Amino acid sequence: MKPIGIQLYTIRDLLKDDFFGSLRQIADIGYKGVEPAGLYGHKPSQVRKALDDLGLRACSAHMAFPTTANVNQLADEAHALGYDLLICGRGTEDFASPATISKAAGELEQAAALLKPHGLRLGYHNHWWEFDTCDGKIGMQRLLDAAASLAGQLDIYWATNFGCVDVPAFLAANRRRIPSLHIKDGPLEKGAHHTAAGAGRMDIASCIRAADPATLQWLIVELDSCATDMMTAVRDSYRYLTTNGLAEGNR
């Protein structure tokens, strides 16, 4: 089993009010890791101390797109917090045609090259638009084929493109490129709220089984929105994944 983490965007409203108290709640549930998407004004050293005290690890982070102007700052923060995978994404316009995908791939390769001397990797987090078919091939496949340095952080819910894509098959075909999965569940309806893992229509177990156990490092819960109390859904997601033998936690 792989360790379970949480994308902190999931509890963004709680973090704004009580950043360190919210981290404590995550640790108390039993999560092993967190994936920051901003530090809410706190210094990386402060956040690292809190994580260490709570027995949490920063598994990766969603950060600004690496450029020559910011790469040193991004690297300093990554090293302070202890992760080596920086995650980014692209907009719908980058997946409009094979040409726009090729251009985006080139820019991502340049960003990955900036990170490499710092011992860091660039990962890509998908939404649904990357899994539209573009000139006969799924856009995300075109991107991975064109950007050899890019790691995939596969969001299994968005990757279904609302039920149109066989995600386990995609994972199996790209298994050595995907070191982390975003675990998300819901009704597979555009615009609908997400649910706790296990409470929606996703076949989460099949997705996890399809990943390469030698490449996969983290299973990261993320809910963009939820019709129920968010922390309850975070707790229920942890319980579903750990009690069903799909992920390893601390409780």
C-alpha cells in the first residue's frame, strides 16, 4: 500500500482561519502527508517545523510555473519543506489542437530543465479538458508523449472526463510516468459537487491497482468542493481508503 496524503486546497477555507490548527486536524485523522498549494503567509521553515512536529510530510506541492525569475525561490521552498516534485497545470486553450499541445509540451520541458539542477522534478496535474480527444488521441497522451521529462500527477476523477475515459487503461499504458494519484470521487456530472472517496461513482480500487507499484509514491485525496462538511468528507475519505486496504495511514 502507498501512503495517503491530502491536497491542502481541499481545506483552503479552514487554512485561512487557522493554518496550523487545520494541519493538526489532518494529522489527527491519520494522514501521512500534505500537498501544499500555498503557505498562507507562513515561512517555509515554520511550516516544516509544524509538519515535523505533527508527523506529516510534504509529498509535493502545487506551485507557480517555474521560470528563470522564480526557480531559485521555488527550489528553496521545496528544499525547506522536503519535497522534490513540483506540480503545475495548463488551461483549456493549450489543448485546442496538436500544435498547441506541442507548444505547451515545449514550455513544460523548459521548466523541467530549470528544476533539474536543483534536484527537482516537474509534474503535471490534469483536469477534464486534457482528456478530450484531440485529432484522434487523448490530449494528455499527446502531452506525455511530447514532454519526456514530465511526470504525471493523475487526477483520476477528472481523467474519466465524466465517464468517457477508461482511466485504469490510461494508467496501465503510462504507468511508469505517474508517481502520484489524486483521489477524488463524485457523481461524474459536470458542475456537480464532489463526495468523500468511496461515496461516488468512481472505481477507485481499479485505478490504484492499474498504477505501477514501483513508480507510484503517494495517493493524495483532493475534493474541490463538497455538499457535506468538508472535514467530515476528508475524514470519511481517509477511512474508506485505509479500511479497504487501498492506502496506508498513521491510524
